[in-house]
Amino acid sequence: MVILILIGVALPTVGGTLATWSDSETMAGNYIETGSLDLLVNGQDDLPWGVGLESCFDIPEFELGVTYACYRLLWNAGCVDGVAYLHIKDVVDNNSLSSNTIMHIWYDDVLVESDTIANLDCRQIELGLLPAEAERQLKLEIHADEGAPGDVLSFDIAFELIQVELLERGCGWADTEKSPNQLTLIFEGEGCTPGFWQGGNGEKLWNEPNDPDWTDAGGEGSNPYIWTTPFNSFFTSHPDLDDLTMMDLVGKGGGNNDVRKAARSLVAAYLNASFGMNYPLTPGELSSLWTAAVDDGSDEAFMALHLELDEYNNYGCDLCD
């Protein structure tokens, strides 16, 4: 509403009296309306700077070499044209999966960007024009060729729409929607259990030095030890394992002794890693893990090692066939 006011001041009259008068007129019905942006992602709208979109990628068993795709329909439900952007942000990586995971970004069948998550982190990636009341198809693809079991990568994908006219002036109002994502890498590996190595076909592969059965079965090099090799002569010694051979340990359960449980799992794990199968740890890494547990000395350290190696030893054993 606009009000026009005219004020007049009267001249002093006889006696010095000062008088004023005014006249005002009102003009009603005035308003200003700005054009609006309203970004919807797959029909979802969490209001500006929203954080509630469903995940594009929530993969608890992320596999190496597999390509995963996510499709999102971007809709400008407003009445002004905008430019669509994509942000990869808040990247949290417990190892190096972000450096090994590549993302391909397609906008209406045009490849806009292709790079690792690590290199895309915190970048504002321009997708293209998103006119008023228009829809555009976005496709995101990810894959990784390297990684270690248990690697976890989390990141947010933010979709943003900025008004064209304001963008040209160096500023702009934006509507942003954000989607949380997480990848957890599984390991398609191999591992034979202590039970395999202590009986049946397994026991025949390491009962003598340079065992020909080891190489005939496809093993690399030669078996690292034989049944009668004292455990403490090969690995960092522990008093609970005095006078115990490799077969003494692998051929019996660990009982209630956490040191023996870990040692039993280690004997099988070392044979697995030495054989050349797709085992997640090398022989050197296994020796180091055992030494670290001995140096720690606690039951918790030995139990943790046992549980880790027991998982790997149960990945699957082609030698059982």
C-alpha cells in the first residue's frame, strides 16, 4: 500500500497562533511477486536445503568390478528457469575406497563428468539447464576395481537448482535437496578352514617338506611348514603353545583358551595365504598380526584375531572339491 501525504503549514495569524493542515490520499492493491524455484527429485521435495531424500547408493555388500546405477528424475516445479547442479560432499572414507570408486554422471543421456569420488568431493558440477516446469533424467553410475574387505565409504549427494537470471548477475537463490549414501565393500575371496587342513585332502598337502601334493593341487612355491613343525619355532612364541606342533593346533579345537583359538586359526590362515588362493592377507601380514597380539598379551587381542581369521578361513575352499 502506498500513501501520499501533503502537509501545509499556515502563516502565523494575529496573536501569533500557528496552525497546520494536511490532506492524504491512499492508493491500495500494490504487490510484488518474484518467480519461484522448486526442485523435486523423483517427486520428493524436502523444502530448500532439505536433507531427507532417499539414498541413491546404500550398498552393504559392494562388490569390486560391479557397476551400480542410480536414476533420478529432476523436476523444476517452479515458474522460472534454473540451472541444475550436483554436489558430492561430506565424504568419509575409512581406507581408500573413495580413490578407487569412479562415478559417471549422465544428464539427459549426455556424459557430464567421470572421476573418482575423491576428486569429485566438494565440487559444484554443472549438469545443465532445467527450465520451468520441465523434467530431466539424471543417471549416476559407480564402480570400483580395488579395495579391501570391510572398506566403508559414505558421502552425500546434493541436488541444486539455481535461478538463471540471478546466476547471470553473479548471485542466485537455490533450492537444494540432499541424499545420504554408503558403500561397504565385501570380499569375494577364498579360504579353507582348519578342519580342511587337518583331514581328508587337506592334510596330504603339507605332511612333508616341499610336498609334491602341494604343487600338484596348484599351490605356489612349496608348503611353508609341515605337521610336526613346532608353532613357537615358526611364529613369535607364546608360553601357552610350548611343545605344540602345527598339527596339534589345527587338528584340535582351541577349547576355552583364546591363545590356542587364535593360533589354530593362524595355522590355517597361513597355509591359505601361502597356497596362493585369493586370501585377504599375505603371510607377512599374518605374522605381524600374530606378533601384535602376543605383544598386547590380552585375551581380547587373541580373540579379536581369532574372529577375524575365522571369518576369512570360511570364505570358501575350492580345494575341497
